[in-house]
Amino acid sequence: MIKVEHLTKRYASHTAVNDLSFEVERGEIVGFLGPNGAGKSTTMRILSCFLPATTGRATVAGFDVFSQSLDVRRHLGYMPENVPLYTDMRVTEYLNYRAALKGLSGSKLKTRVGAVKELTDLRDVENKLIGKLSKGYRQRVGLAEAMVHEPDLLILDEPTIGLDPNQIRQVRDLIKDLGQRHTILLSTHILPEVEMTCSRVLIINKGRVVASDTPANLPGTLRSAGNIHVEADAGAEDAAAELRKVRGVKDVAPVVAAASAESPAVPAPSGRGHGFQEFELRVEAGADPRLDIYELARARNWKLRELSLRRATLEDVFVEITHTDAH
């Protein structure tokens, strides 16, 4: 559905996209991730025929985005991060207008506008001025407009920005449902949404692809397998120093108690002292030293209140890959 080959976009002072190549197959929901300034929005604007590239080639549904832009536009719906809407138009009026611009007419136009209003839950505001709508409803109008002509491909740039948790869940479920009929390229900073929604993840940094795999497989590429949370009373012993000696443990960090309205934040413990202390342990890939930690606590007569493993997440992958690539 999408094929990008050696795509580059240069501006006077910097290169936004640098020799970028990737493919998206028909029927995939692909998370397109990267830190701010990585080139995500530039790439999506190029694919959507809003911006020319400096060099390289990109096709959508087999059509070249540079020489066959009208054909490309018939096959895709694009929702930018900041949705440009006519705020003095009513919701139905605006969707009718946009559908007509995309070549719909008569009963087909009426049917499709009605369908997208149902899909995006806009019936309650269909006669309201767009300028009077909340941020959440404006996002829904933008999404409805992007898919009113039943495109093969949807390119969504931060579709849940400004939405509350309930609205985010609704949009997530909608995207998963749309994925049964459309190919979707989704850019967002809400990484748990990507894990629950996308079949594959592309991570770019400095205009290049630095990772591509399923959300389930990517954590296996990390040098760290995740974190272990330990809460223990080691008496007068230096618990942090002893935990660092355990095989498979890369680092030990004392946990700082969160501040509350009634009490100030508690300073991070040194690892030595009476009372329960909490630690976050970074462990090596493939290692699970919980049994060794339990044996250490039992041998030293520590009181152990918690010993739990937090598996590496997509967020861990994102941070490690983009941070490493930046240095």
C-alpha cells in the first residue's frame, strides 16, 4: 500500500528526512513513532501530497505521490495533527462540502456522510457550528472528513491529541475497527495505544528508520529486560550495594517517595538504614534474578515485602533506541 524508497527532504538549515525507506502492506495498522523533530510529520505530508520531497520516491496504492498526486489522493485520507476546519460551518454542512470536493454526490454522498457521523459519534452535534465544538469533537470531525470517501489508506497524525481518557479509548476502538477495512499509518506519542492498536511499529529518528517490528517483538531487542521492584527492610545493611552484586542486575536505584499535600517528598534513601526501602533494579536481557534476590534476602534475614518484575515495554524500546541513536 505504501512504498518509500530513499526519501530525503532538505530545508535550508537541516535535513528533516534522510534517505528513508520502508513499506506498509495492505491491511496493516502501523504505528509511526519518533521523537519530536524526527521527520514523522514531514514524511506523512509527503505521502499525502502536501509537500514535495528533495530526492527519492514514494508510492501509495501503486501511484507515485509526485507525478500522480490526484490518483493518490483518491486512495488516502489524511488527518493532520492540527486539523484545519472551517469553524463557521456546521458539522454536516462541512462534511457534505468535503465529500463533494472528493468526488461524492447524490445518494452516495448522503450515505457516506451519515456513515462517518455514526462511526465518529457526531450525531449529537451534527447541526452545531464547528467553532463551538470542544477539541475532542473537532478531532472527530477531522477523522470523519479523512474517511468520508472510503479511502484504502488512512494517515492519522496524533488523532487523540487533546482528548480525555474516555475519548481516547473510543478513538482507539474505532481505529482497530477501521483496520479491518483500511490500511492505517498512525503517528502518536501515546505508546500504550500503539501497543494495543498496531500490528507493527516503525520508529524513526533523525529522518531514518531505527526499528521495525511488532510491538510484542521489539522489547526483545533491548539490552535490558525490564525492571525489578524490591521493597525490603535490610536493617543496618547497605541493601543497594548488596543488590548490585546479584548476577544479572545492571543497576540499582532507590525509589523516592512521592510528595503529598500533607507531607514533603522523602529524599531518596542511601540504601542503608532501618525500615522498609524501595529499589528499582535494571536487569540484563534474558535475566530474571528474582530467585537470587529472594535467597539473598533470606540469607541476610531481610524483611521482604515486594519482589516483582516489570517487563520491558514499547516505551522502554523507544527511549533506549532514540536516546542511543542521538549520541
